[in-house]
Amino acid sequence: MSRILIGDDDRELCALLSEYLRREGLQVEVVHDGEAVLTQLRDPALRPDLLILDVMLPGRSGLDTLRDLRAQHRLPVIMLSGRGEPVDRVVGLELGADDYLSKPCLPRELLARVRAQLRRHSAEGAGVLTAGVLRLMPAERRAYAGDQELNLTGAEFSLLLMLVQRAGEVIDKTSLTRVALGRELERFDRSIDVHVSRLRHKLTEASPNAPRIDSIRGAGYVLLTNAGT
């Protein structure tokens, strides 16, 4: 049974969401501030498989909490925001969130996002994939550029895995969104662009010889090694 942690100070919403998710066979814990979220993550016995995190938490905000936890943990994170501002979505994704929902959200839609992220985060085969100096181990969900391990979120790993599997081939944003986020591409949705931007930065930082991700205007993205393939 997958463990879900909800970090949100809206107790009524937490009760509603946790009841729905439990009925669907998930184990759910609820905390109401950022420090309590980090405390749970520090204990391996309490650490969840996925975190649902509100942007506006008392004391330590959800964004500050996300920034701190990404220094240590790779678990999937779905952000919630009552304001629904596009800037919140972009900042959350830039800090390492895997997906984002505006409140109020339908429990059924949240469940679909949770299941999609859990699937993305599960092992995706045991073979080692390579592209230039880039090496991916899907079963362990680890990626290396040369000898440098990349600190990737679940969505970033799934995105990079698809690009490596189809290296040299242009992949449209709709397909990338389905694979990396487990949902359909929405109108004006820049989530994939943000994830690609973060991936580019991490690859460049890890190795000057790392493959590059090129944007093909109106078509999508393509992974190219330094040899151009």
C-alpha cells in the first residue's frame, strides 16, 4: 500500500482528501505545517511514497519546505495552491515539484495525479541506458553524467528517460507531458518547459560533455549528444 503524506493547514480539505484517498486503497497521513512535513521525511519509518504539499503553509511556506526537502529527497511532490497563480506553478516546478493543482481540486483528479506520479516513480526496467556520457539506471531511478550523479525529481527522471530512449528524435510536448506528468497537456501549460529548463541546467552543471536538449519550435524537444545524435 502506497503511503501518502498531505501537508496542508486546511483541516477540512485534508479530511475530505484523506478520506477519499484511503477509500481508494492508499495509506494517508496528514500534517499541517512545513516543519512537520520535514520531520516526517527525516524518519525512514514515516517517509511517504508521495507528498501533497500546499503552497501557503503557516510558518515555513510550502515553497520553502519544498526547497529544503529537495536537498535530501527524490520522492514525488504534488503542489496545491488556493491562489492558482501561474507564478506559483512555475516557481513550484522550478523548485522541484513534479506536478501542480489549483485549489479547490476534485478528489478524483488529485487521485489520478497521485497514481500517475506513483507509476512514474516506480522502476521502469532493469537495463542501463546510455547517450554519450549520460547513463541511466531505470530500476534504481538514478542518472549519471560521466561520474557525476544527477539529483533529479521523479518527473525529471521520467522526462529524461523518455528523451534518452528516443535520442535524436523530436518528441512533442503532449507525449512528454503524458509520460513525465501522467496527464494531458493543458492550454497555456508550461510545466514541461520548466522541467526541461531544470534538466538542461543540471546536465550542464554535471558535465560539459553531457547531451543537450534542443527545442524545436512548434514541434517539441530532442536529446542530442555532442556528436549531434
